[in-house]
Amino acid sequence: MKIIAVGMNYATHNKEMRNSLELSEPTIFMKSDSSLLKDGKPFFIPDFSSEIHYETEIVVRIDRLGKNIAERFAHRYYKEITVGIDFTARDLQSGLRRQGLPWEISKAFDNSAVTGTFIPLEETGNINLIPFHLRINGIKVQEGNTADMLFPVDKIIAYVSRFFTLKIGDLIYTGTPAGVGPVQIGDHLEGYIGERKLLDFHIR
Ligand code: ZN
């Protein structure tokens, strides 16, 4: 199982991070299989970072083997989505980016890819019109809609499948909107698609 993630896929987030708004292709990185955290298990803040940020994202689960998938057929390769967190060690990432170095350790560390409960697309409606949000300690801190993606899900699938064979169970983190921020020990995170809570865990 592999975890593919898209960086800089919402213009509002790129603005807050002062990244380029003019991208001709998706920015892709990978998280490791040991980064997966699910079933509401707690996230423990690692000792190598003092700035762990949440990034709330729609996560798509691949359910069919594919390579070089055409965009118009991409919808046949997934049936379920959820909301997840792409935890990022922002302090490490900023340092590595400044030096032009790969930033895997800031993104692919253990338990950095949190997933909620997957639900079928029949229950969520159009993949390109999915509202989602995150609450921390009961307060809404981040919200987005897949309509605002720079590269929509089917385009992402077409693009990444040129490079990586997609397999059943692979996950795609589709990018985060504006509103990222730090987490602290004791925080309670709840992620929603629409008004439906699919993600619920604590920071320890
Ligand atoms: Zn992200």
C-alpha cells in the first residue's frame, strides 16, 4: 500500500504559505506505509519537531489496479473517500525547502497520515463538490470544498498513474485548503464531510 499526496492544490493555502499560484502540473509527494494512523487512535507529537501542523484533506481510496489512466476513466478507480489529516513537521519542512532538499522526513514520518472512516461516493455526491472541515476542541479551524482544487481528483489520478501503478488500497491525499495550523498535546480533532463526522481523535 502506498500513500500519494498532492501539495499546493488550493490557491488559498498557497497564498498563506507564500508558494507559487501558477502550477502547470500537480506537486506530488509520498508518505510511507508506517505513516498511516486510523481507527481514532491518538497521535503522539514526535520529539523531532516543535511545530506539527494539521492539514485537513479529502482522501481517496483506489479500488482498482491501473497505470496510465486517462482522466475521463479515472472515476472508475475509486468508490470511497474520507477526510484525513496530512500531519506536517512545518519547522523541518521549512528548513529543508529553504535548502532545496527533499522534505520527506517532514511529511512521511510515522502516524502522519490520519484517515477517517471511508464512505461511498453515493453518499457524498459529486467528487468535485465535497465540503469538508476540521474542528479542534469544538472550534471550526479549517474548511474547504473540493470544487476549489487546482487539480481535481480525476486529473490527479491521471497524472500520478503515469509514474506509479495504482493498486487496490492505495490512498491519495488531495491537498489542503487555507487554515493550517499547529496542534498541541490534549487537542481533540474532529473531521467532517458535510455535517457527517468521519474522523475523531486526540493529540497526546
Ligand atoms: Zn497536505
